[in-house]
Amino acid sequence: MSENILEIKHLSKSFGTHEVLKDIDFNVKAGDVTSIIGSSGSGKSTLLRCINLLETPTSGEILFHGEDVVSGRINQSRYRAKVGMVFQSFNLFYNMSVLENCLIGQHKVLKSEKAEAMDRAIHYLDRVGMTPYINAKPHQLSGGQKQRVAIARALAMQPEVLLFDEPTSALDPEMVGEVLDAMKGMAKAGKTMLVVTHEMAFARDVSTKVVYMADGVIVEEGKPGEVFVNPQNPKTREFLSRFL
Amino acid sequence: MLAQLLADIASIWAKYGSVYLNGIKNTLILAIVATLIGCIIGFICGILQTIPCAPQDGIVKRVILKIIRILVRVYVEVFRGTPMILQAVFIYYGVPYFFGYTFSSIWTVSIVVVSINTGAYMAESVRGGIMSIDIGQTEGAKAIGMTHFQTMLYVILPQTLKNIMPQIGNNYIINVKDTSVMFIIGFSEFFAVHKMVSGAIFKYFPSATMEMAGYLCMTLLASFILRWVEKKLAGAGSYELVNADQLAATAGTYNYPKKGSPFDETSKEFRNER
Ligand SMILES: Nc1ncnc2c1ncn2[C@@H]1O[C@H](COP(=O)(O)OP(=O)(O)O)[C@@H](O)[C@H]1O
Ligand SMILES: [Mg+2]
């Protein structure tokens, strides 16, 4: 068994008195493509945001290669660079072109050489089919194109894990396919991914592991074959029945 | 009547033209320099006020941030809430009174007063500008590992600057006009020239007409330049598609990812997928 990249231990998060995540435990191994499913408000986004330290967990540990990232001993910037995130709302930098979006992090965070950064940006933009648009500004692109650039931007940082928070939920139906295709390609190429999604076909066919969350707890997790075909928990069964 | 007015203006211009021009020059220099310095002050205040303060930060950092916020608040309220003409007098006489330092040049004190006054207005504009930028921009920057400082410098402030350009222009135009109160401490800007000349030759109306025209020229020119700058900042309206051949020159020098690294992947599969 390969080593865990991420270990989440007893993770809890409250907003005021509202306990959104309750004692979450789970691991991410190299090469895992984990789909997190569950109804709206169950805490999926909060979990990803905690992992990326956009939210500070109320208690519990997040271990990155065995080192706790919450306690703050590890450099937060460097950790974030290794754990990429793709947002539902893209969050491309509006003041930069497509190419600059994919370069800025490499220049300023990784301190990569100019030529190297350029090459890498173009390499990943090519993979998502966005090289023709390198001079465009984000507001000149369609939603699907923006999301593909956002994926290239995250990949250009060469993260060890990539988090996706409903990457296709803000897209028009005809654009969902192009983004899912890019993600499938990454999964095939062996990237470690953690994907919050409502695209059940993606969860079932592409991921190596499925996690079902409800009310801030992990109700069930397992191989997609197990969870989709033979769910153990009645809650999971009820949730899945809505998609069949 | 009109002929008389034109004749009067011509005679004033013949004798005092260079004095009026010098007044215009002084007004413009003061307004431009003070607006620029005011913007810098405003940006510094805006940046200081929006430094985030997380619950896990140490008590020292939180206390310092709190003090900074209070100081900026007081500065803004005091200098936005009092007339600039009074601020000029207050500083001009106050500094020697308390610190025993006399301003060597009327320019120094004038620039200081107008800059501080502009800074108070700009501080609020910049703070509002920063806060109006979508939180997603900050999160996107953090997610790729940028620090707060880098996020501000490369992502937030460029967008803020573009958004508050109209307010900067507004402040500049206000400064062109309102520097006229600096006559109170003896700064010879454009309006002071009018007081001096018309007082000497008793031709108040022709001189006032010249002043009106002069100020209008200065502000219209400013509006015009601002529109142009705003257009420049907005960037090109369209973009050019780039084809693979053009990129071949820049790409291909390096290979990603390195074989055997944790990022190793087989690009062929990726391409088949698309
Ligand atoms: N910043 C916040 N402040 C207060 N409550 C929040 C905040 N973010 C999320 N929540 C609450 O946490 C719960 C889980 O939200 P979220 O993680 O976004 O769910 P999901 O992504 O599964 O739809 C929701 O009830 C939501 O209202
Ligand atoms: Mg969500």
C-alpha cells in the first residue's frame, strides 16, 4: 500500500454554534480519485476548504505526509501550492490574461525560471485545449473555457493533490462535458484528485473511491462499485435513488 | 459690452499674461503632485486597514492591527470633516508652534496640506475598492499559495486601481479647484493671481472671466486625459487566437513532468481522451 498523502483525523468545523463538520476521518493516497457526494449543505465544500486551509478547522488534524498543517508549523503557502484547488466559480484573476493566470503562481510562489514556467503553462493549457486563447482575458471566455483554464492554472503548480469543488455546477449543460473530459484525462494520467460533484456518472466511472456525506459526517465510503451497486447505509440508498 | 470685455481681457493679458500663466502652472503642479501623493497615502491606508486578522494570530499582531485601524479612522474623520482652508492654517501655524520647525518653502506646506487632505478621501475609496473585489479572487490566489502581500500586489490592487480611477480623477479635479484656498497661507496659485491683479487695476469681471475659462480648461483637459487612461486600463476589447506553430518557438525546451517524480503521467492517454 502506498503512503497516505493526506490524513484527516477527527476533523470538526463549527460556524458559531452550527457544527458543519463532525469528526471527519479519511485518507488520500497517491493516485486516488475520490468523489465526495452528498446533498447540498452537507459540508462538502467546507471539508475541501478546511483541507486547503481557506477555513480553519475548529479541531482535529490534517496531516500532509505525516505533518500537521493546522498547527501552523509547516509553511502554509508552500502547503497550499502543493494542494491545488479548482472552484465552482473559477476564480481566475480578472486582471491577467489566460497565460498570465498560469504563470503568476509559478513565478511568485514556486520561483520557477521564466522559460520553465512558460513551458509548463503552455503544456497544461494544451492539455485542456486552451492554448489558442492564451492572450484572452477571463471575461472574454465561456464558463467551460474559464474552468479549463482554472484547471490548467492549478496543474501548472504541479500539486500533489488537486481539490475540485463542484467544478461543473456553474456551467451550462453543453459545457459540462469539456470540463469532465479534462478531469477524466487527469485521472487517467494518475493525478491524485478529490472531487466534490453531483455528476454521478463521473463518480461511478472515473473515481477509485466514493465518499458519501450527510449532515457533516461521512456516512459511507468505498469503491464506486460497492457504494453505487450495493450501498450499506439506508441514507446512502435514499440519496442515490434520486439519481437513478 | 462683449467688445468691451474682450478689450479689457486683452489689455490685462498684455500686461499680466505671464502672471496668470504662472498661476496656472503653480495650480497644476500643486494639484498633480498632491493628488499623486494623496493616492499613495490612500493606498497605504487602504492596505493597512484590510490586513486580515485570523483568530489564531497572536495577540501582538491583533493589537497592532487594531491600533492601526483606529489611527487611520481618526485621520480620515479629522481631515474629511474639516475645511481644507482651515487645515492649511492649522498646519502652517501649528507645526512651528509645536515643533519649532518653520517651513522653508510655501510649496512644501501647500503640498503637505493638499496631499493629506486628498489622502483622507482616497483612503476610503481604496478601502471600498479593495472590499468590492470578489472574495473569489483572494481565494484563487491563496489556493495557489500566494501570500497576503502577493495577493494584494498582483491581484487585488491592480483591479482596485482600475475600479477607483474615476474617483482619482474626481479628486484631481477637486484639487485643481480647491487649491484656490491655499492663498490663505500665501501660495500664489491661479486664483491668488486674480485677487492680486484685479485688486491692482480694479477690473474684477474681466479677470474673473479669465479665471473661469482657465479653470475650465484645466479640468476639461483632466477629464479628457482620464477617459483615455481608463480606456488604456480596460485593455483591448478583443484578443487574437494563437496557433500551435507560434507556440512551438517557446515550448519544448523543457519536459514536464520529470519522469519518476510524483507528477509523472503519460501524456498520450491525456490526448486520446480529448
Ligand atoms: N462561512 C460560513 N459561515 C456560516 N455558515 C457556513 C459558512 N460556510 C458554510 N456554512 C454552512 O455550513 C453548511 C455546509 O455548507 P457547505 O460546506 O457549503 O455544504 P455543501 O458544499 O455540501 O453544499 C451549510 O449549512 C452552510 O450554511
Ligand atoms: Mg458546496
